[in-house]
Amino acid sequence: MEDDILFDIIDLLDDGEIVYLHRQTKEILSYPDPQRWNESEYIDLIESVKSRAAAEPDQFIVVDPPEPRDSYRMMEDFVFKVDDEHLRGRLLEALNSKKPFRYFRATVEDSHERENWFDFKDARMKEWLLGQLALVWDE
């Protein structure tokens, strides 16, 4: 599958979208996850996407976001690649806090490792997404 399609899906998942992918055409449909966003604002979009996907139920697959434990593991794996001991310690503190995702993101985005994190995350998300698609592709 083409990288631009994979990264479009990854971006949508990162934005809190429910994503559908057409098996043949690779058309991507999405809408904001009602558990994260106010459903009433997007009811028309949600109904439109669901209706389109229901019209070809054998062709559209739902791409679920990674489980929190998978996302946490990605962050943890990145921390152990950071050479700067001080930053590594701050990132570990973030991961051990009550809000690890928020504090990790804030810490890494304010650091010199910001771009390395995004590159690492993109590569790991691509690998993860290809694995998820492989599980459902031959159903």
C-alpha cells in the first residue's frame, strides 16, 4: 500500500477520527470519534460516512486506532533511544505520571528530540498499521 494512504490514515487516527478504508479503491472515509468529540456537531458527516460504508459492507474495513498500551509502548521504546540522560529522565517521569500521554507529548515537543520523535512515531505507526491491515485484509 502506498505511503501517502498510510500516512493519511495515521494522521486521521491521530486526530481522533473513525476511519474506513475501501479494499479496492483505497478510498478513505472518516468522521470524528463521538467518544472524543461532540457528536451533534458532526451528525450529518457521521451518517453520510456510515451510509456510504454500509452500501458496500464487504469493501470497507474499519481501521481502529492503536490501543493505549500500544501507544504507550511506542513512547517507551523511543525513550530508550534518547541519548540525552536528562531528557530521558524527564520523559520517563512523564510516562510514569497520571497523564502519561499528555506529559510525554508536552515534554518531547519542547525538546531537541521533537523531530526524532515524529520520525520514530511515523515509522512505528506505519509498521503497526500495516500489521492491522494484514489482519483484516483477507477476511
